Amino acid sequence: MEILRTPPDWPRTETEARAAQEALRARRVRDEAGPAPGTVPLTGVDVAYDDARDLVAAAAVVLDPEGRSVLGQATAVGRVSFPYVPGLLAFRELPTVLAALERLPVAPGVVVCDGYGVAHPRRFGLAAHLGVLTGLPAFGVAKNPFLFTYEAPGEERGARTPLLDGTEEVGAALRTRTGVKPVYVSAGHRVTLDTACAHTLALTPRYRLPETTRRADALCRAALREASGTRAACRPGGPGARGPSGSP
């Protein structure tokens, strides 16, 4: 399997990454509602790491507009492109994620990231970053609320409450299964929070996590096993976590 190298112009230091993040943030589109559920394909992206071998595997899985059948999928394996720095995780993952997206045999439609969008200290998490770089509508669905606060939504499926940074709403705690812990949805690029929540509910007819995330998670783990010959590990801190502090 080909092991991708980090692009030569990719940021190498925290200072370079923060400058790039700041420049790209100004290009994020906030006022597009985005495609409605059932109208376009949905693509899940996820990564798995083998830190001992300095490898990261990315997967992209395209589901039909109803979120049931796989229309196409692709993987890429590369070197870890950036050290772990809270708030800059996208710089570790994006070169390989972009390579996987480029290998897809069909158009991605809307991209669903296992992580955050505007629910980020600088309002530019992985989903926003990826959306700006590709021009694709993108949003994030995370397994934990990072450092933000929320009131518990109602127990019924579809209940939601604001995910807050102080008084600012940066996302939503959304109940995708009645009586089960919520997920944490945030807009990324060219998709509003309402549209992102609607897509998330459409993608969770049976499980807490979107089907896009479940399938991409399994595929990137398999790709990493093939590349490294070891048991694939998700992001540091457990499946879908953003490092020891849960940072995006």
C-alpha cells in the first residue's frame, strides 16, 4: 500500500498552523442552508492512527441520499503530518483525508466529519476547515461536547439543546436515540446547524452515531491494519476523541 508523504507546503509549526487557520477561517460560508436531507449523497470521513509507526489512515464512504447504500468508498494512508496540539488537530488529519476524498469514484455531496465545525475555540474545527479547502458542504458530529456546556435535551429522539461557549451557540446537543446520550452537532461550511441536525437524524435510524461515521470508522481501521499489520487505534483518547482533553 502506498504511504503518502506530507505536502511540502504544509504547516510545520504551531505558529504556521494558527496563521493558516486564521486565513482560511475568513472564507467559511455561514449563510447557506445546505442541501436538504434526501436530496444529495452523504460522505462520512474518519481517521485512525498508528502512532508507533507514524501512520494515519483516512476513509471516505459515500452513502445514497437516504443514507442506506454505499455508492463509493476510498482510503488513503499517510505519515502523521503535524504534532498533537489542542485546537489544531485538522493539520494532523487533512492531507490524508483529502487524498481519500480525491480517490472517491463518485461525487461526495455533503461531508459528515467525526468531529467539530464551529464548535471550536477559534470557530474553525475539522469540518469547517475541510469544507473551506474542498468547497463542499460539511458539518461535524462529535461524540463528546469538548469544553462547551449544554442543558440535557429531552429524552425523546430529535430533542436538542444549544451547545454553548459562554452565551454563544456553537452547536447542538442532539438526541438521536430515545434515552441514549446525545451527539454534538456543529455546522462547518455551507451548511446551517438546522440542516446539519436534520441530516444527523436522517443518518441515525438505528444507532446513536451517523451511519456515515460508523462505516468510515470501520473502513479506516481496516486500511490501517493492512498498512501497519497491527490493530488499528482511533484518535488518541479512544474512538472519536480529540486527544486527552477532547480538543478538536
